[in-house]
Amino acid sequence: MEILITIGYIVLCVLLFSLSIAIHEFGHFLAARWRGLRVDAFSIGFGPVLWRKLINGVEWRISAIPFGGYVAIPDVDPEGTAKMQGSEGKSEEK
């Protein structure tokens, strides 16, 4: 029985941590929208996407690793955003 209580506490901690990340990242999302920047994606978690939904041009995601999150704002750093999402952009070298 003690192991179930411990597992419950761990799950609760992960959920509360994810909630605090979601609130933090939503602040980034609101600031970007307020400044008129394009937002491609809002993700809670990293890694493979478990759930996604496109709403008003923004892809809302929940990913497999719940210890983080991001708001993809390509106007700020297009190359960094592509690397973070795992899709390396083609760079032209001359």
C-alpha cells in the first residue's frame, strides 16, 4: 500500500510541475500575441508529440517528456525554433 501512496505523490508532483510550466509558457504565448508575433506551436513537454490540435493557426501540443515546454515563435529565432522542434532548417552556404 505504501508504494501506491509514493507513486501517487510522484504523479501529483509531475502534474503540479507541468501545470506551473503551462502557466509560465502561456505567459510567453500571451506576450508574443500581444506584440503581434506569429506563434506556430505551444507545447507542454518535449519529445514525441502525444496529442496535437490546430486552433487559430497555433498547434497546441502535449509531448511525452513532461519536464518542460515551449512556445515556438519563429520571428524571434527561426533557426533555434527549428532545432528545438527537431526539424533542421536547410541553410544555404555560399
